[in-house]
Amino acid sequence: MHLLDSIKKAISKIEASLKQHYWHGEPPQQWQDFFDDPNNTELSPYWTPGVKNATHVNQEAPKNTTLKWYGIDNEKTFKNQKEINATFKFTEDNVNYTFNSCGYRGDEPVCDADVNILVCGDSHSFGVGLDDEQVWTSRLKTMCQKEDKTVNVINLSTPGASNDHITRVLVCALQTIRPDFVLAQYTYPDRREVVWDNGILWQLNAMIPDYVQQQAIDKFQSWFGTINDHDNAYNTSKNHMLLKSVCEAMQIDLHTWHAWHLHRYNRYLFDLISKRDLARDQKHFGPSTHALMAQKVVTRIKKYSKHGNKYRDL
């Protein structure tokens, strides 16, 4: 009954707002401005043009620094791991997380190279548990770099990202920078991006943080109660159509992958060499999977790009 009571209170609040601002009164000035001039009115700070500072698992990311551990790839967990037959031997000292001025792993978000590639994905493309140079985006840059050509790979990936987040970050970035290629690594379809009534944006995945209060738990539960296969298909299609439309309007080649592709590459490698290719946290994919991913990306760009001729420089 506690959840039902919370839902009833939320509905009453919505009805009161409708009566006050629309049925018997006037909308807030910000909304009136938007109704009159939507192209020049900012409604949500999360949809302003440009590259936003990174947030990881709903917290602001570090900037202009290099760390040895990050997130679930931490020293305590590492020391408690069991030995596995892996493709790469990780230690306490052979992983670096380097963050740029916006809190991302990768080049600064400016398109000033001969070839500029914009990427966004979840923790797999962020590279949890991997050294900077092992992440597929870094390998992609190395593979594309030539003596007479400079390459920027702007990686806006963040751990825990939903497809809502990936699409929003790319669309906002494309309002102020113009890359030659956009690479979207879509994530698991049951994730969502929502804004609570306090204005805080949350990345929802299949877990509830253990530090939230009952009121917040009710919100999590009510949101996840709406998620099903049909809603997942609707949400994924909506995000892809939005990103595709923006890229087509700007005549920028969009190439997409999914976390499932990395799962498939990882299984292929295990069948091939009978070793587990895992990152240092033993939950994300390892350096060999990322190397294979980079190869697949280069092949896809060269084969399927249709705008301009930058793909010939790769």
C-alpha cells in the first residue's frame, strides 16, 4: 500500500499543477516563452547545446587527472579476486584512468584534427578496468593515425549510461562541434534516464542504490514497473531515430554498435584461445575484445561511410 499511496499523492500533485497553470491560470513564464519561441528558449539544463561535464553513476567525474583505480575497479575488490586463466595479467600498477578537462577519457572535445571521431557509449566504451591505451577508442585512434594525418577520438562514454543518455549527449554535442564520424555504442535496453522532482537526473539500471530513502525507492519501483519488452523497443527506436535524423541532417556518418556485439566478440575469443578476456575488475571485457572491436569499427567506417571522403584517410 505504501507505493500506491505514493502514486496517489503524485497524481494529486500533477492535477493540482494542471489546474493552477493551465485550466484556471497561466503556465510558468519559462513555459510560456517556450510555447511562443521553442527554438530560442531553454527548458532543461540537460538539453543545452554543447559537451557537458561528465557525470558517472550520477556523480560528477574527476577532471584533468590520472587515477589508478576508479569505480567498481577498486583496490579492495582486486585483492579479493580469484585467479583466472586470463588473456592479460593485471596488477595494481598497470591501469591508468586519464580524464580530460570535461571528465572524459579521450581527446578534448574539439574537432581540430584532420579526422574527428565522436563516440558515446556505456562502461564498455568508457573502458572500466582497462588502461587508457587498451580501450577500443584509443586503439581506434592508433589504427587511424598516419604520419600526414591527425586524428581526434572524442570519447564521451560514461559508466552506467542509458540509451537516453547516449543519445542526449551526442545530440547536444553535435550542436557545437562537427565531427566527421559519430559512433554510438548502444547499451542494454532496460536502462532509462529520468529527472526526479528535485531536478536531479538519474541513470536507472537494474539495481537500486542501497543508500536511498524510502521515498526514492518508491520512485525507482514505480519507474521499473513501466519497463517491458514493448517499452524497451519503443525507447530504443525513439533514441536511434533522433540521433539518425540529426546526423543525416548534418551529413555526418553515423555508425552504431551494441554492448551485445562486445559480448559476441568476447565469446568468439574464448572459443578461439580458451582464455577469459576480462578487464581488471573481472566484470567488463578485456584488452583483446577491445582490440577486436577497434578492428571492426575501422572496417565498418571504411565500408559503409557515404558522406565526404574522410573515410579514405583511415
